[in-house]
Amino acid sequence: MIPALIVTLVFATSCANTPVTGPAKVEVRQVDGAWRLYRAGEPYYIKGAGLEFGDIASLAAQGGNSFRTWRTENGRVPGRQILDRAHKHGLTVAMGIEVARERHGFDYSDAAAVARQLENIRAEVLALKDHPALLIWIIGNELNLHATNPKVWDAVNDIAKMIREVDPNHPTMTALAGISPELVREIKARAPALDLIGIQMYADIINLPRRLRDSGWTGPYIVTEWGATGHWEVPKTAWGAPIENDSTTKANLYQKRFETVIATDKTQCLGSYVFLWEQKQERTPTWYGVFLESGEKTAAVDVMHYLWNDTWPANRSPHIESLTLDSRAATQNIRLQPGETYSATLIARDHDDDPLTYKWVLMEESKATSTGGDFEEKPREFQSNITNPHASEITLRTPTEPGAYRLFAYAFDGKGGAAHANIPFYVERTAPTIQPPAPIGNP
């Protein structure tokens, strides 16, 4: 539980629009049997997104009130500047604290290394704890992923206790990859100083109510990551390429998952952070971000606007009806011959009848095997293989090198909205030419 503390700073808004010069006290309370988050004495339900390098202003404009990070220093923008930007736009920040992961080689049986980490984190907390935009501390991200040493939770508990001592204004949590009875037992036994937990689930979020019951977790939680179906959760081609949903299918799933699971839990859930309010390469450049690399929003942004405001935006992104290559869909294990030409067609429509423009990109299939959102290199592009790449129908000349590839198609409405789809295919190895035997002469 959060220790009692009286704070003289008061401002009557849950969106932090009133200027403040010091920390706003944040509390997790149980009221009439339900868990609630309070900020400066006012109820605060999180309408948030994961955002590290994305557009903070656009999140505020779409109706979000908070964003989460994964570390205090992201290598581009200092933590204080992130908080300043959030406060400028009336947003709060669930500030991530980088905690070493066992899957990256950290040994939680090394007491000296654990102690050094604790002191480094103490310095991070002391530097940011009094900022008015700060909402919650997130101690580590998915520390349970591919981990076997339970001492990690001892370290998390020590960090939570340290934060409670130096910053009594903000609760602490850790963000977990999924939830299970074994994991909950470890957290309860080894990290009781945490005020709540974060749960991160993608397609499996539809089972979250049952998993909460099975795990015995009755305390408060935030869904700290959710969104598109994970690349590990989708069907794969015969050669192992994951089949990505198009942007329209994704948006529909965002809405269903939020309305079915997150919004219906009025007892334990304090809100959520949709993943990801920007763009990143993770198996593909379009899998998890709700924006394109070129900055256009997709239908998932429109859905979040609707969920946060109960109304659709004035102009909505285009939607996908179909994408075919050689008259076949992504689920049909498309195998093509090297150096040959094939047609591909994207059928897209616009909600507002805006005229659409198009773009096509051919990429090598990602060879990444990383987990947990670790950095991936963007695969090679082959733009010269596409004829008329700004039409809804193109001619594709396949690469001569055998292997796995992926064709991406985009539709733009000219007003900041876009739709996307892609289709994996495999270029076969050319069979060797067998020469007929020479004729045998007459005896």
C-alpha cells in the first residue's frame, strides 16, 4: 500500500491542465470494493499509449491523457524533457525504469551488480521525482520473459522500497509479460512493496479475465501493453513467415479487445497503454505502430479516438478490402519463380470519399529472432522490382535470389490518414536444366 502523506499542492483536474510547480500526489485506493487511481485527490483513469519517440501532441489531440516509457533516458530525449513535453500538453507519464534482464545476460545472483543497479536507479528517481507530470514508476519491463532466477523479484522489491522512501508521491509497479499463477505467487512473495502490476498481452488479452481468476490476482493492475495480434500469435506460411493483419483488421481488433476486456473491468483495472504510439521495426515496419514511418495515422488511431472520446474523428483513415499477389492471398503460401513478373492488386476505400494515392514496397523477409521488442534491423528493399509503384495495381518482378520476401501496399487519403497491408511470398530456387541424352548413332 502507499504510505499516507499530506501534500499541500492541489489542483482540480484529472488532465493536469492547470499549471503546477511540484509533484502531484498519486494514490491507489480501494473504494467500495473497487481499485481506483487518484491524482491530486481526483479520480484518474488512464487513457494512454506507449510512446518513446512518438508525437506527444497528437496523443493529446486524440484524447489520450497519459503515456508510458520504457526508460528514463531513451538516448534521444532526456527524462526531464520528456516530462516537460508531457506537462505542456496536459499529459502524465508512467515513467519506465530500465532494469537489467536475465535474458540479456544479467545475473541476479551477483549481489554487487544488483547493488550498483539499485544505486543507479536511485539517482534516476531523485532527478525526476518532483515533476508534476510524473504519474507512476514502472520498475522494469517484462523481467519474467525467458527468466529463471526468482531473485529478480527481490531486486524489484528493493527498488520499490527505495522509491517509497525517497518519493512517497508516486506508486510503483512492474510490467509483466502475461500473467500466471506461478508468476503471481513470486510477485506476492518476493515483491510485496509494489503498489500494483502491469500486464502486457496481445491476442491473448481476450483471456485476461480468466487468467486473472486462475492466477489469484485480486489487486489493481494496468494493461501496460496491448494492441495488434503478436507476430508469435498469428498463422505462418509453410516457410515460417508470420502473416500480418492489415490495418483495418487490426483496428477492428483494437476496438473489440478494449471494449470486451479493458473497459469492462470496473474492479481492478486502472486503465491502459496501447502499443505503440509511433512506428518501429518489429518483424515488419508496420506490425505494432499505429503510425507509418512517414507519419500518417492508421485506423487504429481513429479507434482510440473513438474509445477515448465516444465519437469518431472528423476525418478517418482509409480501410483495406483486399490485397492479392498473382491473384492469391497471404494465407495461400505463395511461391513464385525468380526473375518473373506477376501482378498485385490493392483494393482500398476511404470513409470520407477522399481520393487515394498508393505506394508499394518490396522487402526481404526479416530474419530477426529477437523477443521482447529488442532492436531489429530493417530488411533490405528492392524498389526497382516494382513497375508503377503509385498505382493500385502493379507489376512485380521477383528477385533472382531465392528466398523469402514480403510485398507491402499502402493507401493514403492526402489528409494524414493511411491504410496498409502486406503479403509474404517465397521465390523458388530454379530447378537445374536437364539436358536430354545425345542420340546414339547407328551400329
